[in-house]
Amino acid sequence: MEKLISVREAVDIVLKETKILGTEKVKIINSLGRIIAQDIVSPFDMPPFRRSAMDGYAIKFDDLSFTKIFEIKDEIKAGEVKDIKYEKGKCVLIMTGAKVPEDFDTVVKFEDTEEIFENGKRKIRILKEIKRFGNIAERGEDFKKGDVLIKKGGVIDSGYMAIIAYCGIDEVSVYKRPKVGIMATGNEIKKIGEKLKEGEIYDCNSYSIYGLVLKYGGEPEILGIAKDDKKSLKNLIMKGFKKRKDILVLSGGVSEGKYDFVVDVFNEIGIEMKFWKVAIKPGKPTFFGKKGNCLIFGLPGYPVSAYINFENLIRPAILKMQGITTFERFKVSGILAEDIENKGDRDEFLRVILKVENNENLIIPYKEQKSGIFTSITYTNALLFLKKGEKIKKGKKVIVEIYK
Amino acid sequence: MEKLISVREAVDIVLKETKILGTEKVKIINSLGRIIAQDIVSPFDMPPFRRSAMDGYAIKFDDLSFTKIFEIKDEIKAGEVKDIKYEKGKCVLIMTGAKVPEDFDTVVKFEDTEEIFENGKRKIRILKEIKRFGNIAERGEDFKKGDVLIKKGGVIDSGYMAIIAYCGIDEVSVYKRPKVGIMATGNEIKKIGEKLKEGEIYDCNSYSIYGLVLKYGGEPEILGIAKDDKKSLKNLIMKGFKKRKDILVLSGGVSEGKYDFVVDVFNEIGIEMKFWKVAIKPGKPTFFGKKGNCLIFGLPGYPVSAYINFENLIRPAILKMQGITTFERFKVSGILAEDIENKGDRDEFLRVILKVENNENLIIPYKEQKSGIFTSITYTNALLFLKKGEKIKKGKKVIVEIYK
């Protein structure tokens, strides 16, 4: 099973095997970050009536041809509806957000007037040049009844929460969150809290994966660490199945010497192996299998490789399960700060730092790109895809993908 | 109280009045997005020992001068420590992550060898050019004992979670999350679920604010809607104090005509008004007061203005309470897609779309910048600060702040 497939091919296989989960209803206040499973269609125009955009005085603009002084005839508070009729030279005190009576076409804001008393009457004098229709928000100027304000498949952020509320909708349909079981493998891997003996290290992959699953909307659970024996690995995977996980993620079980071992376990359990290796650096030894609707991923033990291949292969699966249809990361173009060359035998994702310097977006490749150097994850914010054999000179324009 | 202050001045006042909250301990799996209140110092070198980076065979490099065939003397699994002594022309099968015995200096990976049998002995033949020290990860090459891996004040992301776990740390000290009480004001504002009469609209600001508070690490609670009378506003603010909120955010209570009204309520309750207006568009009518350590913000009723001034003024307070010391947003430089000009009487934050087109970052100002058009929030991803009177031509380079 030496055949290497490209990342693109691997993602296609993963997505082909990934089913969209069902939907459920949540209250708006619990919807942040969820993927909406319905269109939000406006039930009314917004604003639903012609309203005052300022605290001020509603006038009929044509009156300005003969006077700058208006008698205050009445007043309208926000929320009040008064059908006040026009009388020559008279105005209506009106508060922001209130419906402007039909006979009036312009609002003069407080600051552009002074109040005066004349013949025992409250009047205003207009102090500035006024525009016709000034400070009036037309009915439906934000959106109209029937407008699709949010499309199914969008991520609910604070702006979407406001739009949903604006429409008076309290509960929305969202896609279910994938349940992801996380496990590490390896005799040398110890659980935090245990004492390390020589030759051992703590499990860190389970925690970066935990954080990534949360970030992309899944419900993570750490299931434990399997020893390098078939029984231990089999038991841990079975635990994941019993807990009805949608995705199982193993790290560390996929080095060259463990192929037969993992394949035996998969055969015993009935997991179908879809691919075993990906032609990418970091992260070549990465497998993907399936049983029923449960996806099983094996990531390398190296924290950098595990992290980047989670980003490349598991992130799209988690997103697709939640109804998302585009998986591209946010892209930014910038100037490369130093020469780079991919001398390896595979395409590569360089970890880079994108920052603005002297008005330019500068792309700075992290100094150390080895899979063993986890600081290349913690101190960078973008990925630069470099094809096998590709060279790019300092100063050239490149596009990077923001992954933080 | 007509004095307008700049956004910069307003932020400085807010930050001056903001106290950092205390700290608490959380388990790593509950730490995503929290602000760390301790440095993370590595308790050991990582890797903690010289280890094999591949499944393969440990050899002494100098042996290659006389042979390409090595007898397999022993084997070492990951997690095993065996102090195997060097014998001329012999190698040790070793798995990824295992400690390399001192006498050996190079690992030849499986793929670069073939196994052969000679005189009943298991041997390997090396098929490729090998580099001295190849596939050996030196002790401490990722980080060293005593290295400060994470500095106090950083946001815990999935990478940080992995680093903390790597160090064997199960619980970290983080800053407490600010408790934020959210209220709307206005006779025309109705709670979702209530029936709208003419002249009324639903409360949407409470929900965008709820989402923003969550996004920046606070604990939001919606407290309700106050009518435009002193008693109602006072009661709602008192409810916030009783619930011991660190921040209270009102929207809609700050139009020109309500100044005396709000000031009266503040005086009765003992809130000290720090500023009332900010010279910024959108969001001029925005107040800030303080009682004890509780910060009280009044945002405009316009959803766009409320949103942007939350970003400008309340976000820094929420971050500072959690121990963050830099409040700048992520910046990106790009090419302006059309002429812009700030003809208003205040500095302005334009809502823009940043996207990559033809290898360039294009900055597209949203077509409608009125405070009443909430879609300018939902359909944009960046803010462009434009000084009063400033003009910029299409094609010029500008820097925007990502706010989504």
C-alpha cells in the first residue's frame, strides 16, 4: 500500500465519504458559531415604517421657502404613532426611531435649531442649511420583506444573531455538531498526571485536536491512550464506536512499521481503509478509514504533522457534517520576506508569519520547518503551499491561507 | 456636555477606568479562548532525549565507509530504553520516538533499506545515500528546559493547549471572564416573542452584543428592555448591579433628546459620567460611566453604530479585564477598489470587504454606509479608518483591520 495520493485527492476522498448530520433547533443565544440549516427570510420591511433618524423636528421642506421659525405643534416619542396633519409653519418634535407622520418629509436635528418663545408659544429657529428628506430613514432601506438575509450553511456570528433577532425569530434550525472521539497511541505516550519514565513523553496531540475540534464546531472527547498492541488499540476504537462518535481521530499509530498492525486491527473491527499515506509535508503518514458513517483518521505522532493534517483533512469533514459547502480558508496576498525552495519529495505547507510592515503584507517563513518543532505552529498564523520542487524568490507576491 | 472626544481619547478613558479581574484555575480542556495568567515554562527539554525521527535502523555512520549491509543486532520500540552497545557492522531496529542508544549517530529509514537473510541472520542492505545524523531528533531541538513557551496574557488556542499538555500541566491559571449585563432601552423596542404594533421593532442589539461579548471572552446575560422613563431605566440598571456585573451595556438610550434623562438617572444611582459623545461615525452618541468597578456603556440604538462602538470601546475593556495588554486588531494591507472620501464632520470607520483577486488584496467599501443599514456589518469583514476630510483614490494602498 505504498501509493501516495495528493492532499487534494485525499480531501476529495474524505468529503465523498462524509455525510451531513441532521439538524436541531437552538435558541439564538446558544447559536454563536453554529451552522444555520435554514434561510432567514425577512418577515417585514426594515425599518417597517418611515422613521426619524435623529431626535429633532419634522417639517414640510417647502415651508423653508418662507420661514426659518416653526411653531412646535405636537410631539412624538419613539414607539408612538400619531397621524399629525400638516399645518403651515408648524413642526412636530420627534424622537429617533419614531414613525414620521405622512404629511412631513424632512427632520431637522436638535443641534441645528434653537428653541425660542414667541407670543407664549414654543417655537424653533432653524440655524443651518437643511436638505429635503434629511434625517428620514425610508421604509425598507435596510432590507425588504421577503429578502433572504442569511443563507442556509452560513456560520452564525454576532451580526447574524442580530439579524435573526431583528426578524423576531427566537429559535433557529442548525446542523448538529459532530461528536469526535480523540485517542493517542504509542507505548511512549503518557497521560498528564502520570510520572514520566525515561523514553516517555506526555500526550499533547489529544489536546491540540481537542481545541481544533471545538474551533470548528465539533464536540470533542478524549478517549485515552492505546498501547502499541492490537488489543489495546482495538479496545479504544471500540470504545469510540460504543459512544456513537461521528469521527474518531488517532494520533501516533501510523508510522511505517505499524502498517500491518493497524490493518489487522481494522480488518478485525470491519473498518474499510480508504487511504494510508498522503504526499504532503508535514504529515505523510496519515490514514483514513470508514465504518458505517463513522470516519476514522490516523494522524502522525509528530505534533506539527498531526496539527497540519487535521487542518487539511479532518477540518473539511467536520465542516461538511455541519452543512458547510466551501472549505477554503481566508486568503491574503503578501510579499515573501526570504527565498524559499521545496527541496523535498512532496508538496509542502510552510508555516509562515503574516504581518503588516511599512504598509506591505510581509510573509515570513518560520525559521524551523521540521515536524518535530511544534513552536512552528504556536508562533505562526498562516500556511503557504509550496509544490514539490517549487522555488520562490524573496520579494515575490504569494498567497497564504490564514489558519489561526 | 457637548464636547466631543476622539475615539482614541475615549478608549484611553475607558482603559484607565478598567481593572484587571482576578484569576482562576481551569483544566486544559476548558481553557480554549481563555487568557492565560501565568507563564508556561518548560519543565524539561523537548524532546527530552535524543530520539529517532523515523521507523528504521540506527547505525554508526562511519561503518558506511566499508559496508552497506548491517546485521540487525536488536530492536527498540517507542517508550523502550535500551543501552545497546556498538558492534562493527551491526544496526538496531528502532521505532519513531524511541531513544537512540548513545553509540549510534544515524537512523536509516525503512524505505531506504531492504531486509535480507544471510547465513541465517536478519540483515539489511542500505539502498540510498545516507546523511550523517540523519533522522535523529536532538534532545531539546523543539524547546529547552526553562524556556518560556507561553507568556502570561496570551489567548489559549489549540496550539497553546498542546504546548501546555506537552509540559504535563493539567490545570492553568487564567483570568476571570467579565460578567456583562446587556439591556436595551426605548419604548419602540420589543422583546422577541411579543407582538409588534405599528411603530415598534424587535430588540436586535442585545443579540449582537451577546455574540460579541462571547467572542471576546465575557459572560453575557440579557437583562431586559427599559422603557423611556426614569424608573424603568433605573430599575434595570439596579438589576445589573445586584447581579454584580463587571460591565453593563445599554443600547438606544443615548440620543440627543435623552441626555438630561440619563444624567438624572445616573445621578440618582451614583454613576459617574465619564464621557457622553465620541467624534466618530458611526456611533457618535455613546456614553461611558462608572460606579465602583462596574463600567456602564450606553451605545446608540442604531444596530450598526452599536456594533462598531462595541468593537471600538467595549472590546478593549473586556480584553483588559482578562489581562490582555494589546488591543490592536489583525491588520492587512490591500488595494482600494474605488475612490473614497470622508465628507462628514467626524472620523469614520468604513465597513469594507477584503478579498484576494488576481493575486492582490482588494479592499471594497460596502456600498451603503448609513448607520441604519445593518447589512454593512453582516456582509463585510474589515474596517477602514478614514479621518475627517480624508480622500483616498482607487488603486492606493490602505491598511484595514479584520473585525470578523
